[in-house]
Amino acid sequence: MSELKRVLLAEDSAKDVELTLAALQDSHLVNEVVVARDGAEAWEYLSCTGAHANRPPVAPAVVLLDLKMPKLDGHEVLRRMRADPNLRTVPVVILTSSREERDIAQSYDFGVNAYVVKPVAFSEFISAVKNLGMFWAVLNEPPPASARKAA
């Protein structure tokens, strides 16, 4: 049996990180969740550079990506991922408070797999994150490694 891939949560709001981690734990997701507090840290993790230069180059099962982050915004992280042959097939879910049409359109133009607006109500937020974690980290069948190399 292969090792479980990690989930990357790129989120600068401490409150949203806490809520997301609680929801994922409550859904009994056993994948380790790595938290990046800004876009630059997320990119370093994904590209195995900076503080993450020594980590094994295994792509995460899914990236939960906020849009409005310091240093690099979510769109730039997504754009870089889709330009990288080793990361272009990694599922990315934008998890943001932005309902701006421009943000949604640009996310899909850059190749996002799903765009989820963070619900304001606590129970709805927990439910949404549970469903995201279960689908993308457990149920979704990722493309084979050969598809990443051929892309």
C-alpha cells in the first residue's frame, strides 16, 4: 500500500487555518496537513525550495489555496503550479472569501479544479471543508505518474 499523500493548506488567516484543520480532523481524514501561511511558503513547499529544500519531492494529494495571501497571491501559486510539469496535475481547490467574478474567472483560466467560497456560518464552513477533504484526498483518483511526465 502506498503512503498517504499530504494535503497542503495555503491560508494566511489563523482562524481559518484552525477551523479547516478541525473540520478535516472531524471528518477523520488521516492525511497529514501541511500549512503554509503565505503564498511564498506554499510555493517553497510545492517546489521543494527554501525551508522545504530537503523534503521528498512528492506532490500533495490536493492543495487548498486561499487567494488573498501575502508575498504571493493564490493566483500566482496556481499559475506556477500549472506551468510546472511535476505539479500541473495536482488538484487545486481555491478556498476563499472572494465572490468576485474576476477572481473566479481567472482561477479557472489558470486551471483550478474547484472554486469554493468560504461560508460565513461556522457549521456550513465545517461541512464544506469536510466534503472537500474527503473528496479530494480520499475519493478522487489522481492521474498516474506517467500522465504528469507526458503533460
